[in-house]
Amino acid sequence: MRIYIDADGCPVTKITVRIAREYGIPCTLLCDTAHCFDIPGTEVITVEKGADSVDFRLVNMLEKGDIAITQDYGLAAMCLSKGALVLHQDGRQYTAENISGLLEFRAVSKKIRRAGGRLRGNPKRTPQQDQAFEAALRGMIRELHTEDRP
């Protein structure tokens, strides 16, 4: 098991790295050249800036049973197809049951923006969101550790 973080604009990078260390799980951050991370003991992979370059690199590295952290619904769908567990930065787990609705929401939102409409942005991140994410990630790791036992 390994944890991969779509680190471009990810507010839970430090939380994820801390938890990965606690459980002894290797953690890899992927970002493009517009970002710079230097977190000792964590692998950082920087890819050329470009549409979905981080996403494709992450998906190609992913193996069944790994954990991916992302807010990108399209990336989440690709990770699910590889057999990974996928977690949103707010602690919501992406699943086969909810990903279609999320992708549809993304498509409708894109249509509204292209037509000149505006959508409300995300509100400021709260400590409760960080707590929910941490609880969800810990629960996911415990679940995977339980499945590994005979």
C-alpha cells in the first residue's frame, strides 16, 4: 500500500504525510512545475506543466489497494478503475456508487461557466474539514490493514 497525493492545490498534504509516517506507509506527492514541495522523507515527483500531466502520471503509478488523495473527479474516476481507494480533501470517499453523479455535476458546472454563468466558489477551509479528512484517512488505512490480515 502506498498513498499518492495530487498535490497541486491540496490543503491536506501535511496531514496526509503525517498520518502516512505514523502508519509507516510510503507517500508520494505529485505536482507540476508551478509548485514546489520539500518534505523530508516523502517522495516528490514534479512533472511538466500541462493539462492533466499530474493526473496521468499518478494513475500510471497507482496499483490496486493504494490510496489516492484528490479533489479532481476525473482523476478520482481513473483511480477507482485501477482498484485504488480514493479520498477527497474533505474526507468524502469516492466510490463506484457516487462517481457518476459527481462527474455529471462537473459537466453541468462546466456548461454553466461556458455560457457565462457563475458558480459560487468554495468557502474558506475549516478545522472541521481537516478533522473529517483525518478521520476518514485513518479509517481507510485501518480498513486496509484489517483486510491484509489472515
